[in-house]
Amino acid sequence: MLNKRVDPARPSAQDRAAEYLAVQDLTVAYDGPAVLHQVSLEVAAGEVMALLGPSGCGKTTLLRTIAGLERQVAGTVRLGSRVLGDGRDFVPPERRRIGMVFQDGALFPHLDVGQNVAYGLPRSERRSTRVAETLEIVGLAGLEGRRPGSLSGGQQQRVALARALAPRPDVLLLDEPFSSLDTSLRVQVRSEIHHLLLELGVTTVFVTHDQEEAFVLGDRVAVLNEGRVAQVGSPDELYRRPANRWVATFVGDANLLAVTDAVGTCQTPVGPIPVADVNATGRTAGGPAELLVRPEDLRLAEGSTGTVELVEYYGHDAMVRVLLGDGSTVHARTGADVRWQRGDPVGVTYVGPGAVPLGV
Amino acid sequence: MRDLPNNAPRPFRHLARAAAVALVLLGVTATATACAGDDPDSLTVYSGRSEKLVGPIFEAFTAETGIALEVRYGSSNDLALLLAEEGDKSPADVFLSRSPGPAGFLDDLGMLATIEDEVLERVADTDRSPDGTWVGFAGRGRVLVYNVDEVDPADLPDSVFDLTGPEYAGRVAVPGSNSSFQDWFTLFRLRNGDDVAIEWLDAMVANGSRFYPKNGAIVEAVGRNEIQFGLVNHYYNFQKVAANGDAQRSANHGFAAGDDGGLMIIATATVLDSSDEQDAANRLLAHLLSDEQQAYLTGKVYEYPLALGVAPAAVLPPVPADRVGAVDIDDVAAEFTRTIEIIEASGILDQ
Amino acid sequence: MAAAFALPGGYVTWRVIGGTESPLALLASHRTLAPLWRTVQLAVLVSASTAVLGTALAWITTRTDLAGRRFWRIVVPLPLVYPSFVGAAAFISGLSPGGIVHDLAGDLGFDLAIRLHGLTGAWLVLTLFTYPYVYLPVAARLASLPTAFEENARLLGDRPARVFTRVVLPQVGSSIAAGSLLVFLYTVSDFGAVHLMRFETLTQTIFRTRLFDRDRSFALALLLLLLALLVVAAERTIARAGARRGALLAGDGTVGDRRALTVGLGRWSVPATGLVAGVVGLALVAPAVSLADWGLFGWIRSRRGGASLRLDWGDVLGPTWNTVWIAAVTAVVAVAVVLPVAYLTTRHRNRLGGVVNAVVVAGFAIPGLVVALSLVFWTLHASPFDALVGSMPVLVFAYVVHFGAQAVRTAQVAVDTIPRRMEDAARLLGAGRVRRLATVELPLMLPGLAAGGGLVMLSTMKELPATLLASPIGFRTLATQVWDTYEALFLPEMAILALVLLGISAVMTWLLVVRRSDHLR
């Protein structure tokens, strides 16, 4: 129902092919050294792609280069069959048909909400019902006459979204859209917008430094580190089969247990652990490695593998840090009914499907 | 974010274009009015005398002759510089100056025409330039202004040389940078020789005379007893009295006849050599020197009339015997430069 | 564009080279060095005192709960409109024995035995008449700054005074520097006040020698220009260093996102009101009272059958209208002309931008007489344009060259204040260069541009030598009429005209500057 009313530009059948938005070998540099090194990324039509990474990793630069706000030194940005920029030719941002929502919304303070939303529309449409429709979509019907300054942070972000969506962009870019909101508001606005993006089916790329946000919203997630793509995959792939140690620790809590020959079943301080056949990059296991054991793969029971050192209670679950006999520690996630206290002896066993070996 | 050389905004061609169009439009209307200067029925005057003083004279001229006058008012020195810059492209036909200095400056540049004898002969030959390039049309006398509450008229000095005496210590204001004062000092110097002039000025400085920049400021200062005496043009006190009546506590004192302290500063009229309207320009000069306008100048504006046969208003101090022009100055610019050097060297400007 | 601003400098250089005396010998003489030293002394003192005064007034009138803030915001910038010779003359005669202010104070039991002259007098008078150069840009900047930082600092327990030094000052630093620079250049080029205060600065010497020692006069004008260029370059270096330091704070906060935070003055409200009222009293009211005294005296005198006022409606209305429209046109043209310069110098921080900036800003230090003469010189020597001598475009052009500097720094600050993301957002919404300028950048820059335009406007309204020499013949403004009556010593008439000038300045300041800067609140 929503789709019919809003109708963001739907990619043609041909564009729907696997790579709708394609970035190839993109290198971006300011005056100094490169900020992005030969980054490649493909986003399918209708897909929500998250760009995740620590600050300074280049994720915002990648987003801005897709938008045309930065120019690449080399590499190509393609949207369907249109080349938006390839080091020589360059389509300026105002002609890319790309919508973008900025961190703090960047609403025009001197225009009212309606004028903000109408800004990107062709002249003929500015007075049409399009503005009201779009505002209704984002749940702000009737606020046309308000000044941005009089809206709450969450409302401002939704106006910014409406402003970006109104001209029916081919791609929607979101630059840390929730980071300026309070924690409680953030989760609420996030799920509203998540719902909306799914409803509209608009191809979306968004930037975040928050792993949870990336996993919740992203159909796929590209993890960036130091200007390079570390790994692209579904949230599950990233979590379960990270390409390397860095990704493993960046996307979630990880116990890394050193083994001498990662093949078959390995003996570890927490008992025997079966090694998964291959890691995410397809490398066959074997030789010295670290096994990735997520805290939820460990089960605590009566026993004496170690001593409870710290209990962190979260409500829906709890994290227990156990000091092992060899002096190392592991984290285990338990249910909400924590029976352990600091100082208790405890037994730890591996219950996961098999641990991914990561190169050392 | 960083600077983005590639996406940086381009210059504002549209705004610039709009501004250019606006300027051109303004120009069209303005040149249309400026062209009126070519009308043989009008004259362009650069006037170093203020409109409030000479405006009525110009109006009377237009009423009599039907010749319209376009007048640019300004300070005499500035207008002389403007004329020098405009050269023979100047729209000006006639230039009126507060004193002969600016006229001499233009004469040195060869920019002045010779005035018709008929006009020149309206004044005594001391009131016109020997080569006939300027003619005086009104005079202001150098006098001593004094505070009437502090000074007994009986004690007033006969000579400007008396002012270096102990009874005047710290009590006399000298407008060292004022052009009228410099006119006077130049003449004073030429009549008495540099040595005497320098000695007098140094003695004034040693006597604690105070520097004031303007005649008007001196008359005001004397009026409020900030200082008791001042070397000024007679004209200012009349205007002050006209404005303030009895509240103005200052009066003019003329030095004894023949004393070097008294001097007439002559307002001069000149015709530009580049003018195509020499006849009409001379008519304007003749009008300035007509009995009627001379009577206006002395009766309403309290200046000394210069046309022969016109008597000064009764309220004016006796006519000073000496006037600028009485001494033939070969090189006006050089002499004035020398005057400025001496005045600066005396230190009076720092008093 | 910048080349136009270089015309006066080119003219002066040309004249110096063409002169008969060696410029170096002229410049090195003690007759040159003494006034140069006095000029620098005075300019530094006045810049420093106006920086303090202008900033304090701006903060008090924009950020506190001072009673009658809107009124103060209109009157505080007004002393700028007194032509220097009128303001100083009225000021001196009002405070001197026999002057109305002195006598009123005497009646109240105060003995104002003030003998103002020399450095102290020039310093005081120039400070009182030029602090608006600091006040206007700083007030505009404060009006457009987000208050979040100040609020945070307050929440963190800082007292208002500390908030001011730690948070406000770094944010408005560049505006203060910009304003002080204008004050410096104004002081350097001022003639009227130093003349009346008997303080021999370079400009005084230039004027004194202009006719009979033109070589020296032009050499000194060149010296003045070099001094100005030096100071402009120094200020730019400092401002850029400051900009780097303040970058984090100034950031690109949303413009005028909320009502400004107001600081409760509490027990400070009396001293604060006292300061504002005292400054306005000295700089605006005292001269105005003297003027009113003169004007009223003349009016009463004519009523009683004495000498009638030599002034009729035609003497007032025509010049008033001319003053209003020429000042408004000049302000708009000046802003339009300096805006590209501001973009060039803020967005492309390269050597060219620095040169252009220096050339434009230094134009303000050249006396109006020299600006007017140079434009006459160049138009006469640029063949197709010689017909334009003595036309409105040349007059507006002269004003813009002379006063453009006053709009440059406020425009630069305004350009800097536009959050880059606003432009990015507009671009991504398909807006091209022109539409972005018209719909996003100009509206956001409006308070800053209006403040700059307001400065140009007030300066134009009082400008004298350029108006007298470069205007179409017969073009009268209130300033020329004030001067004319002053020259003739028709003080009552002069006073009435000066009060009219003051009145319409107040109206135009309100219309163009105060209302505009409130617009975004």
C-alpha cells in the first residue's frame, strides 16, 4: 500500500541484476595519502547495505564519493548503466539522483518543513500533494508549516528522510543518521526507518560505527578498516565467519583461543573444540591458528575449569568472565537466570557448531 | 570537512552581470544629465566658497542672464587638485577659490585663461593677479579675536609683534595648519624677510602660544574663554555672533593700520583655459563684482567688498591695508612650500 | 574585480614615481617618521579600546536580559554616522565650558573641566565614534551562533563571565579582529577628528601638503597604503591561526537554531545598563544634544524675529532622499561585489586570495579624497569610460572601492558560517550553483551580509570628499549640506541637517541591519 503511494524510482528489470550500485577500485585521496584504497563494493537493487567501521576508516568518504561530494583519484562509481564518475568523467552531485540524509539532518533552518521537503522536487511538483504524501510516509503529516528548530531531534531526522525521498532518488544514502539522537529515541527512530526502508524497497547505503545498528538494518554489511574493505557479507556471515581476527573482534565479543594445529578437534583450556572446515575466505584450516569462540558458544556448568571473575547482568542475558587455570580468561554468555557469583568455581564447555580458525 | 577544490563554487557570474547591468543603467541616466553641461546656455562652476554664501549670487546670475549654473562645491584645495587631474577635459568653466593659493597652483599648471580687462578693472590692481589670471571678489581680514570678559579693549595690541610679550604668554591661539594663516604668513615672510618671520614664530612658540587647526575652533575657544586671543579671519566672529547673539563672548580686533598682522585674504575667481564659454564665464565674474552682489557679500556675508566704489558694511573692522596680491609672488608653490617648512620647523603644530 | 580596488593604489604609486622628489628621501625624513609614529600609536590604541568596547556592547545587547535590548540594538551602532568633523566638533563644544553638556553637568554639580586635544582627545573621540565597526559584526556573529556551547558551559557550572571568556570569545574572535582592523584603517585614514584634536597624523600631513607639496603628499599616501597592507596581512595571519584554534568550537552549528540564550544580569544589570547608556550618551547623545542646542537656538532666534534660519524644506528633503538611495544602492552593490571576494578568500585559502583580500581591505585606509581623485584619473584615461566622469556609476564605484572593505570581513565570516552540509544537502537535492546561492546560502548569510552592508551604508551616508569630487555636479547629500553649512559657520542649520542625517540613519539601521539580523532568530 505504501509502495503505491510513494513509488520511489524503482530500478528497471535490467538494473535489478546483482549489481545496481557498483563501486570499483575506488581510490580517494585528499592532499595527503589516500583515504580509500581501491575499494570495490556492489549493492543490489532494493538492498540495504551498511558501511561499518571505526572512525577514520573511510566509510563516510566512501559515502560522500558515491554522492559525488568528493572526487575519486581513480576507480569507478556506477549506478545501473550510468557511470557517475570514473576519474575522468564526473557527474556532479546535483545530477546524480541520489538522496542523502546527514548526521544531524542538515535541514535548512530558514525554510519550514514543507519547503524543506519540497526543495528537491521539480518546480512543477513543489506545490503538489507530493510533499504531504511524503511527510505522511514518515509519520509527520500536517507539520508542513513548522520550523525545523521547533521539532525534536527524531522529527528532524524524519523530515530529513522525507526531504531525501521526495524526489524519488535512485539510491538513498544515510550518514550516521541516528548518532545525534538520544539512546532511547535512537532505537525507536531506527526501527521506524528500518520498517520504512523495507516497505519502500529503496536501495540504501548507510554509514555507521555501531555494529548493532549495521546488523539490525543492513541486508549486507561492508566492514571497512584503514581505507580498505575488510569483508562484505550478511550480518550472519560476518559474525560467524569473519575474514580475520580484526573483523571478528570488531563485529562482536570474541574469545580467541590459540591452537597449534587447527584441524579436526583441538584441545583447548575449555576442553575439545571441533574446527570448522574453512574460514570465510575459503582458506583450508591447519597449522597454528586462533579459534573464534563466541561467548554464546560456551556453556557454564558445575565444575572446576575455572573461577568466576566478573558477572555483567544485562537483563535478557548476562556475560560471565571466567579465569582459567592457565591464567587466561574467557567470556561466556548465559541466560538471564545467572546462578554464578564472583569466586565460584565453574565448568566451561564448548557447545557451538564448530569454531572458525583465524590466521595468526 | 576538508576543502574541496574540485567542487568549489564558481564565481558569481549572475550577480556580477546583474550589478553590471545596474551600473550601465545608472550610467545612461547620469550621462544624460551630464551632457547638459555642453549646453551653451549653461556654465559649470567649481566653487570653493560654500553654497550658503555664494548660492544666492549664482541664482541672481541665472535670473538675470538665463544662463543656468551647474556648481560643484568643495574645499578649494580639493577642487584645485580635481581640476589638475581633469586637465583640459574638465567640465569647469569658472573656479572660485577661498584664497589666491589654489588659483596660483592652477596658474602654474597653465590652466587659467586671462580674464577680460573690463572685469579685472573692477578691482584695484592689488586685488588681482598681475598677469590677469585671477581676480579677487571678496576679502576676509586677518584680525585678533579676543574674549570680551577677560580682555579690556584698551589693552589690545597695535601690532602682531606685541603678541610675543609676556602678557600674552599661553594666551594666544595660532591656526598653524590653516590655509588662511599660511597665506598671511607667506606675505608676512616676504615683507619682513625669513629671519624676522622665523624669529617671530619661534618667539610665539616660546611664549606658549597654542595651536588650533581652524579659525572657527579658535573663535569658539575664545568665546568660551578656553584661550583669550586668536589670530583668525574676521568673518568667523560675525557668524558666531549672528548665531549666538550676546552669548558669544568674543570680538574682533583689527591691528593698527599698516601693521603686518592685518591682511586681507582674497577670495578669487578664475576662468579655466579649457572652457569653451569664455564670454559667459567673464560675465559671471563681472556679475560677482557688480555693485549689487558686492553689497550682498558685505551686507549679508560680512566680507569686505573688493569692487571699486563699494563700501564695506559698517560693522566690519577697518579694511586691512595689506592684501594677498599686494606683493608679487614669483613662484607661489615654492613660497607656500617654504612657508609650510618654516611652520613645521617652528614646532607650533605640536603646541 | 580586485583590480578595481587596486585603482587608488595604482594611482598613488604612479604619482609617486612620476614625482620630482625621490620617494625614499621623502619617506625617511623626520617630517615623515614623526607623523607615522603618531598614526601607528593612535591606531593601535583606538583598535584596542574599540575591540573591548564593541565586543562588550555586542554581548550585552544580544545575550543578556538587558532592558530595552531592541532599542539599544538600534542606537548603539549610530555614532558611526556622525561625519568625523561634526561629531568631534559637537563633542568638543558640548563638553567644553559654554557647551550644553558641560553646563548641564555643572548644574548637577560636576565640573567637567576637560581640555580634550592631542593623543588622548583623538583616542577618546575616535573610540566613541568607531566602536560600531566592532559592535556590528560581533553582534551579527553572536546572533547567528548556536547557543548550545554556551548552554553546555552554563550547565557545566561556568558563571556567565567565564562562559564569555572561554566559549563566546573564541567564537567571535574573528569578528572582533575584523572589526578592529576596520577601526585601525579608519583611524589611519581619518582626517576630521585628528584635525580638530590637533593631533598631526599622516593623513593630516597629506591634507596639509596636498596642494603645494604634491610629491610629498602622494608619497605619504603611499606610505599609508603600505602601512595598511602590512596590517591587513598581519590580521589575516592572526585570524587564520585563530580560525584554526576556534574551528572546533565555531564548527558549523546550525544557524540560529533556537532563541538565543539570555544571561540574567541580576545585580549586574545596573552596571551593564550604565555602560551601554554611558557609551550611547557620550558618543551619540552628547553630540546630538550639542547639535540640538545649536539647532534649537537658531530656531528660537528666528521665531523671535531674529536672523531667520537659512534653510528650507528643499534644502533638507532632496539631500535626504539622495542620501537614502545612494547609500542603499552602494550597500547592495558593495555586498554583491565583495561576496565573490569573500568566497575566493575563504574557500580557496591560497596566495591569490590573500592578495585580493589585502587589496580590497586596504582601500579603506586611503583617504576619500585620494580615492575620488584616482577614480577621476582612471576614468579619464580609460577612453570609453571618460564620459562617465562625474556620473552616478563612478560615484557608487568610488564608494564601493573605499568602503567595500567594511563588507569583506563580515561577508567572509558569513561565508564561513554556512554549514558545509547545507550546501551538500542542497546539491544532492538537485540544486545548481545559482539556486543554492539564492535559496540556501544567501538566506543563511543574511545577518552577516546585512551587518557588512549596514556598515557600508552608514559610511556612505557621511562620506564627504568622494561625494564632493566624484558625484554628478549638483548632487547633494545630507553630508555635503552639513559640510557646506559648517564651512559657512551656519551652525544652527548645520545642526538641523546633522540631526536629520542621524534620524534617517537610525531608521535605515533598523530596517536593514537590526530587523535583518533578527530575522533568523
